[in-house]
Amino acid sequence: MMTIKDFAALCGCNAQTLRYYDRIGLLCPARVDQWSGYRYYNDRQAVDFVKIKNLQLAEFTIEEIKDLLRKTDKEVYDAFDDKIRQQREKLSRILEIQKTYLKEKTMMEKMVEKLSDFLLSMLEDKDMLAEFGLGPEEGEQVVSEIRSYLTQWATQSIMDEENVMLTVNQEVFTGPESIMEKLDSMNREKLAEINVDNMGLVDRAFMEKQDDSARETVVWEKHGWNHVYEFIDELPKVEDGREYSYLFQLNENLYSENVSFPMYMLGTVLHRRKASNVALRSDAEKSTDGLNHFWLKVKE
């Protein structure tokens, strides 16, 4: 019999490792002194220690190793063959992902560029600049802010490997290739409702979906106004790391069934209230009482 110190020296490990193996029932001492609690091992257990270390290096789990220690050499070899097969399949999947990664990333970037160009082509209404209190010289800056925001959204989507979805008139298109095909087939007259998931533009059902007060809280609102520039400077400052929703109900003088109004709102907020890490949403629907209404919600 050997003490735990001697057995550790024989196996080329430390006593702490052997105590851990004992605690999890992987390699228990041959004998434990009932009075002193000292652990004693025999030299045959060194073979089990070698098995354990090799099985660990082959990435077998603790439970798998416990089972294999009771198996014959042939059964252990078969287990190694199965592990090798699993690792080869895993490596094959990784190699396939490597091949398609650059292609998918390039496709995503092209989709974002096309989508940005398409949406920004809607921002040609000079009167809309005045509605938000913007001068003609600020128009290009606002468009630039929106383009940067779209790019930021897309980059985050790529990093998170999220499915990118485009909704046009309640029809959903998933993935950059499908979206690009849809954008190629669309023209400005067909753009009635558009929602790009995680970008900040939402469909007309958005306001009805926000009834859960635990998710979003109204922090500021304004009703009966005529123009956005009357109150936009009064809005609370956006804070990094927060998610904001700018929701409008507009009378027939301001309402239009395209994305111009909500996108100008996003661009103006980004232009005037700089923040490096915020999520912004904006939506506009037709008012039911002929008045203009606005709500600012913050996600808790």
C-alpha cells in the first residue's frame, strides 16, 4: 500500500487531484484508515489512473469514464472509435461553416447596402426636414446617421447569427438572399408597410403589442400638437445601453403610408442626441380622432 503522497508521485500528479477523483467516485483509495482518515492506494490502481487521464484527454465525460473503467479493453477501443467518428463529424461541420462564412457575410453586407439604399431613397421630402426642425444643410447629416444605424444593426445581426427578416405588408422574407430578391422586385409605390427586425422600424401592429407594462414604460407623451419641432427638444436625453420607442398617431396632414416619418424621427434623434449604444424604434399610424399624438417608451 502507498500513501496518497507516494501514489501521486508515482502517477505524476498532485494529491489534490486524487482527492477530487475520490470525491466524485472516479478513483477511490484501496483503503482509508478509519482513525486517521489517511488514504492508501495499491500499485494496480496506477493503471486505472492512466486510463482516466487518457480518457479525459480524449474528451470523455466523467460519467463516460466511470462506465469505461468497468469495460474490457475491446469495449474501450470501440468507445475511442466512436469518439473519433464524432470528432470527425464535428470537424467536417466546422470546415463547412468555414467555407460558407465569408459567402454569407458578403451576402449580408450586400443585403444591408441594398436595403439602406432602398429605404433612404424614401427620404426625399424636403418638407419633412422642416417638420423636425432641421435645416436643409442637416438633411445629408440625418441620412448619414440613419445609414450608420442600419449598418450597426446589420453588424450586430451578423455577430449574433440572428435570422434577418423583412416584413412587407405582413409577408415575411427571411435571410439576406430572399430579402434582396424582394427588394429587387419592389418599387416605391408598393412600399405601404415595412418592418425590418431589430433595425427599429416596426409594423402597424407594434403599438398593440406593447401592452405589457413590464416590458416598456411610457416616460414622456404629447398630444394635440401641430409639428414635431414644437416639442422634440423637450424629449428626455437617450442613454447608452437603453432601448427607446418613438410612437406617433398622426392626422391626415402628416400621415403617410411609408417609412419617411419614422425614419426622419430616428435620424433626428441620432443626429441631435448622440449616443453610442442605443436601440431605437419608431412607428407612425393614422390618428383616429384627427389629432396628433406622441409617446416615448423605454424598455425596462
